[in-house]
Amino acid sequence: MVARGGFAARLHDRRVSLGMSQTELAGEHMSASYISLLEAGKRVPTDPILALLAARLGCTPSFLRDGEEPRLAYEATLTLEYAELALRNGEAADALTRLTGLLAEEATSSPEIRWRALRLRAQALESVGQLEESVALVEALRVEANATDRRDDYLRLTIAAVRCYKELGDLAYAIDIGERALVSLDENQLGSSEEHAQLASALIGVYYERGDLVRASMLAERAIALVDDGGSRSARAAIYWNASLAAEAHGEVPKALGLAERALVLYAEDDRARATARLRTAYGWLILRSDPSHTDAAVEQLTRAHEQLVDVGSELDLAYCETELARCEVLRGDGVAALELTRSALSRLGSGVRIERSHTRIVEGRALLLLERHDEAIAAYRDAVQLMTGIGDRHAAGAWRELADAFTSLGMHADASRAFQHALDLAGVRGAPTAVSNPVGASS
């Protein structure tokens, strides 16, 4: 029995500290059993293998071999770990500051440190709502990951890209890249992997936003069957969450609530505070749509979510929650409280977040109507319609319907009629052909 120490101990401890499995560390060039032998002190790596291991572990070969880490590389690794912790704790702005500083330093001459820093920076930019910058960086990293055969990173970046394009309103491109990645996973027989669940979950959300409820439901049913057979808790929770949206859109509200409750239980078991809080927001949203008279129950869920998100959520998370809380205040008839919440939500949303800004502006319009600030209300509704134009017919139709209702309540019936017509057109409801009394070519 060879005693484990020196290189073997450092290899094992470094891998464990990064949360990597032996299979993940091995990648395509080694086997998990070889990593096990190295960590047991039963094998000594060649210099090329040592360099490969160090690159994957974000350290230097000298650290693994001799226990000596150059100061800059050590400090850079520490900064990365702090940034990852900050992101997990909802402190994305702090993470972004640390990563921006790190990328300006010499330490990023290490390819692996630079890669990790850029990937985390893209995540931080998404979390603070700077979606245009985030997706630009994600696309650059996707190209690099594809060129350097970083398959796992390429897939994770694709999932991030799907999320960002969805929020920016480019639903067609989000679906295009997501579906292509899904086909690749199926071809490589990774249909039941964690990544498949995350990707399917993201795509369900995009199809839901676009109004393609058939495809959303098909993906949801297939994904649920896969994760129920052995997916992780987080994978199942993500699928149940998005499947609940597809069920709600089909009018299957009891099923939607049941799926959302299952997701809540799983996230709570996993002790994932941010995910649980975000799901509470979605659950409150579902409660309102199941029966608006259950406003108090929705407020209870949303208030708990907001309290958690203040500590662990992003600006986008808080904006979503505040919009739904404002919707509750509208139902309660408190226009002042609703308007304050929508203004807070809008201040958190970047200008590029078109879909959620539209939803928030609609609620703002309702609050302004309650306060009899009619001109401002109509302006809010018109802005919502403009934001939705070209994104998804179902949501744009909903925005036009809201505007039509507002016009009706104000007695502006001609404007209401035109708005209803726009809503029907976008929903695919066309009028009957107009009869022609004397068609061209007919005899008189």
C-alpha cells in the first residue's frame, strides 16, 4: 500500500475543493481510475499530464508537484473562489467588481484562470441585468469552447445564452441554439443528463413565452419522464418549475400548482435559497391566475420570496417579484402601493429586458388607472405594446387586450375596438372574408 501524501494529497484536496468528480477531472484524455491511482500515490504523472491536470484545476504544475504556488496565481485563484461564493450568495455586483479587476492583472496570463474569470464574469453580468454585455461575452466564449473542444463548458454557455436571449426578446434565436444543443445531447446519448434537464427547462420557458404551448408541453412531458427515472433533485425541480408554466398556459391550473409545489419541496431539500425564492415568486404568480380571490395567499408567498431575494437574489429576481406584488396590490385596490412597487421593479430592469419591462408597464398602467391618472396609464400600456411587438404573438396579444380594456374603462370605444382587433389578429383570429358584390370579370 503506497502512502498518500505530497502530490497525491494536493491533487485530491484541490479537486475536492473545486467540487469536481474524478470523472470530470479526467475528461477525455484520462480515465477516472487513473485519477484514483494518482490520488492514492500509486502513479506518478508525466510532465504533459501534470500540466493538463494543473490547467483543469486552475493552478500551476509547480503547485501540484512541489506545493509551491506563484503569488499572482494563488491570489487570482482566491479571487475566483470569492467571486463564485459572492454569486452563490446573490452578491453579483461584488463578484463583477472582483472579476473585472482580476482580468486586468497579470495573473490572467494563465489560460485556465482567464477562462474561469470570463465565464464567471458573464454569469455576474447576467445576474445584475446587463444582458447585452453578458450575451456578447457568452457568445465569444461559446466560439472558444467549441474551438478548444470544451464540450461541457460549451453546453453550459449555450444554456446561459438561451436564458439571455429569452430575456432580451430574441426568442427565435434562443430556440434555434437551444434545439441544436438538444439534438447534440440526444445524438451523444446524454438524454438523461443534468445538462439535458437544464437545457430542456430553459427551452420550455422560451416556448412558453413565444406562445408555442404544444412544443412546450411536449418538452415538459418528455423531460419529466427522464428526470423522474433518476434525475438529481435540482434537475427535477427545474423541469417541474417550467412544466408548471406550460400547464398553466393550457388552462391546467391545478396541475400547474401541483408541479410548482413539487419543485418547491425539492429546492427546499437541496437548501438552494435563491432557487427556492425565485420559485416562490412563480408560485405566487400561479396562485393569482388560479383564482384572483386568493390574493392573500399569493402575497404570503411573494413576500417570503422578496425577503429571501434581498439577500440572495439578483436585480432581475427582485424585479419579477415586485411586479407580482404590485399586481396583488392592484387587485386589492391600492394604486399607490402598486405604483411604488412597479417603479422599483422598473428601476431594476435594464432597457434590454423587453418582456419583463412590458409585463411591469402593464401592471403600472393598472395602478395609474386606479389613481385616475388616465393619460399616464395609456402611455404605460402603449409602451408595453411597443416592447412586445415582434417578440411573441401571444404576449403581444395580451398587451393589446390590456390596452383595449383600459380604453373601454375610459369610454374610448373607438380606440378600444382597434386595440381588440390587434389582439385578435395576433391571436390568429381572423374575420370572415368580405363579400364582393361585383367581382372583377363578372358580367353586370
